[in-house]
Amino acid sequence: MPMPRWWARMNKYTFNPAELKRGKRPVIIHVGRSSGREYQTPLDAHRVDGGYLFVPVYGVQSDWVRNVLAAGSARLRVDGAVVTLTKPRLIDEGAAFALLPEGTLRPPTWLKLEQYLLTDLAGDHAG
């Protein structure tokens, strides 16, 4: 069971603004499905061959996940640069963990996450 939705809402108004201000975490920049508004969500981004893997600790029904899937792309601010992400898709736990380097911390098993978001890097950022 992913983290509870009420915790996500609380983080949206407390933790996320503080993290955005600090500027140390990766930030996914995505467009709202209904509003068309641009949103920024700080999170963990794991660099994998040809793209990035995201662990949706609040589940794949989180707005940011649904926005990225609906748009088919997003941008990621990471390590002082902004890269374009394409081809977002959900993959299962086995496929996700196979992409991560050995020693990468896994989400706690009590979260019971079954799906992860994988994206490709657009254009000449791939590799």
C-alpha cells in the first residue's frame, strides 16, 4: 500500500515548497491534465541507462504520475540542468529493480509498490 493520500496532500503544501526552495532534490516539471498549468514536484530520480526511473511512493494514481503519462513527456531539473523526458511508462517491480545499480536503496517493502515510472531521455541527452 503506497503512502496515504492525506500525507501526499500535506507534503504538497509543506515539504514540497521547502524542498523547491532548497534546490537540492531533482524536480519533475509536468503539465496538469485538466488545468494545463505547469507544476514542479521534488522527488527522487534514479538515472538508468537511457533515462530515469521514479518511485511513486504515493502510488501511480498520484497527480504527477498521471500528468506525465497523459502528456507523454516531462522535464527534469537535476544536477543543475534541465533534461526532457519522453516515453513515460509504468513497469513492474522486477523490471524496475533490474535497472537500478546494485546497492541502490529500495523503497520499504511495507509500501507494497507494484509499479514504477520509467522515462527515456529525449534527443542528444540519451546515452
